[in-house]
Amino acid sequence: MPSLVAARTSWAPGAASWARKAGIHWSSKKNAGEQVRRALFALAAEYTTIAARSCIDVRRLNRAQSYLHESTTYAGLSQDGPTAMRVWVNQSMVAYQRKNWPDALAAARAAQASSAARRDPFFGSLGRVRVALSYAAMGDQRSALRFPGAAQEALSKAPEELRPRWTAFYGPAELDHLAATVHGRSRPEEAEAMAHRALPKIPSAFRRNRALATAQLALAQLRQEEIEQATTTAGEIFAIMDGTPLPGRMRTLIGDFHRELFVLAPTAIYTQEWSDRTRTEWSRA
């Protein structure tokens, strides 16, 4: 894993340094067009956000946060709505993974209130579902459940148009997957239904998304005490990700499943079989 991390993030400090120097240089250029400067700041925001995402995947959350602080500055200078939206979504994601729920909610609300979300229902939907995830994590299920339906409605109104490439992950399938996460603990039956609805719609190329949705399905089944089915479903994660290192976020979900399984049924044969399977798979990763 360290070599993979180095390969994915070694360029990032250089890119960030270049962006900082370029920012100083641009500010001194009287003849540089405002549109060009904004485009360059948007590019700097994109580079640092990509670096942050690489750090998120391997659970280097402090480093990811550092990159996102830079991205926030560049996005603001770019005055580009979708770029700012991307940064706020990632800010919320990092805070969520650090279990800093108030910051996750604040960033999600900033995404929901962004100019991109106001202009385009697609981004409005994405902002709403991030707010729902934050409320659910805080244990405020009543507030959380106000948003998935609104996110669905907004997405249904989003026009078919060209959007930045980073938005490709989000659509009806991902919304159903995230809604399964929102319903998670308080309504596992609904979470299972949403995960089942999401999986057939996730493109085959999005293996990570499929594996994450499968993990949510396994957790929903486990929380309904369907031990055999849950462990079978969880085992599918390794088949989906075969040949690909498991990102830190996925390892965290598998760890949650593992702990809940041993609390619920520590002596069940399916628990032992799952433990043997994970030991084997972890040794390969």
C-alpha cells in the first residue's frame, strides 16, 4: 500500500506548490484576462482536490484536510460554481470520515447553498443527500429523513447536459446507495431495499461504488439478524474488488460489519467462516 500511496500522491505537493506560486504570479499580471485567471484557479482547485481524494482513499485524513483547505481558497478565487461544489462535498466527506459531524454538516450545507446547487437541480440533489448523511451520522434521523426524497425529486428534474467529469459517479444509483446509508441503523429494511435498488444500476466500470453499496447491503441484512445472508453478501465485496487494493473507506465499512457480526453472533458458524475469509483476503491486500 505505501508504494501505491506514493504513486498516487507524489505529484500532489509539487502541483500545490506550483499553484501557490502561480497564484502570486497571476495576481501581478495586469494584462492577464480575468476569465483566464479564474480558469487557472479552477485548475489549481481541481489538482489539490484530486490530491485530497487520493489521501481520503488511504485514510490520510489530516493530509486530505490540508489539501482541501487549499482547494477551498482556489475554488473561491475561481468563482466557478461546480468547482466550489466539489470542494464542499469533499470537505463534508473528510469531516464525516473523521467523525466530526458538525463540520460534515456545515460543509454539506455549504454545498447545498452553493451557486451550483441553486442553478442546477443535479448539484442541489447532491448537496441534499450530503446533508442527510450528516444528520444521520449525528443520530438525528428525523432531520435526515427529510432530505432523501427531496434529493430524488431534484435529481429527477435535472436536465441532461454536459457537466464536469468528476460528477460521473452521481446519479440515481449512487443516490439510492447513499439513501441506504442514511436509513442504515434506524430503518435497516428500507436500507436493504435501497441497496438492492442501487446495485443493478451501478455501471460495471464503477467497481468501488458497487463494492461500497454491497457493504451497505450486508450491514442492512446483518441489522435484521440475517446472519447467513449478510456474511454471503459481505463476501461478494472481495470478488468485486478482486485484483484491486481495498480503499481505506471500504476497509472501515468491512471493519464495522466485522464488529457488529461478532457482537450479534460471536459463535455462529457463519461468523467463523467470515472470519476465516477476511483473514485470507486481508493477507492478500
